Amino acid sequence: MPADLNALKPTIFGGVPRIWTRFYDKIINAGAGSWLKTKLINMAINSKVKDVQKGIIKKNTIWDKIVFKKVTALLGGRVELAVTGAAPISPEILNTLRAAFGAYVIEGYGQTECAAACCATLPGDHTGTVGAPLVCNEIKLDDVGEMDYYAKDGKGEICIRGANVMKGYYKNQEKTDETIDKDGWLHTGDIGTWTSTGALKIIDRKKN
């Protein structure tokens, strides 16, 4: 894959958390064996993460020239927008990647049953949410009394309805009826909450 990235030099790159975690580990451990290199890397990350938390994404700082030049080369050197999804990933890892690559990293949420995504973060949203609903679907939260989550409190099972939701499982009406209710809401099994900005945050799991 590194050879392909160097040859193609993409401006947009997507990956699952496992891929991004590998990049994160390479960045964090790049100075292994050298006190000076480790010190420089930590200073560079801390400095640029502070900018990221203010919504500032850039790759023209002194840190980019002396520390992150080889890091950005891992993705070919031209990535401006990166996407992650399919599983949770910590805000700490995402902010470190944003700082090191000098690129926007957005996170999507959804499942196969709703054509992969039902919501996504906007560039600049670094608060640990999975963003606002996409225009093709609605999202609501349903009560999960046995886990003490209630929609009136802004917490509950994430349910999705819209043009992106499947019609059903192939030749499995029983499973379809368990997953999609009579009003067309797809029950994800994930527990979410709404933030003050209208973004969705995953906080628990109803079923595995």
C-alpha cells in the first residue's frame, strides 16, 4: 500500500480505524531510541493539536518542515481530506492524525443496512461525535428502559429511516421484522445521545 500511495498521491483517502491506528502508532513511536527525536515529536504533536482543537488545520508550520514531512509522505504527501468509519476511534487518535497530516479527518457512522452511512462529521468538528444526520435520512432515539436510556433525556437506541435504508434481508422476513419496525425505522442496536450542536455521539451498545 505505501508504494501505491506514493505513486498515486491521492488528495482524499479513506480507511477503517485499524488502518488509522497503525499510522498513529508509527507517528507516536517514530522517535523510539532517541530522546531528542521523541522530545521533538511530542512537542510538535502538542503544538499542532492545540491548533486542531481551535479548528485550525495546516501543514506549513516549522513542525511540518522538521518533524511531519516524512509523516505526510506516508499518504503520498497530497492528502487534504481523510475519512474514517466502520468502528469507533478515539478523538485523541483523530486529532493527532489531523495535526500530523495537516488534513481534515472526518468520521462517518452507519451500517450496511443503511447503505453504509447515516451521518458524518463536518471538517472542523473535533469533539468526538459522529456528526449530524445526512440529508437522505432521519435519525431518532428510542427508549431502552432496561439500560436506563430515555429519549426524553436525549439518549436512546439510534433508529434510522430514509431512502438509504434497506427494504429487508434477502429471503429472511423474520430477521427483517426484528430490525425494521412497522413505521420503517431501522433499529441499529447502538445507543446514542444528541449534543448541544445537534451532532450524534455513540455512548453504548444495546446488542452485540
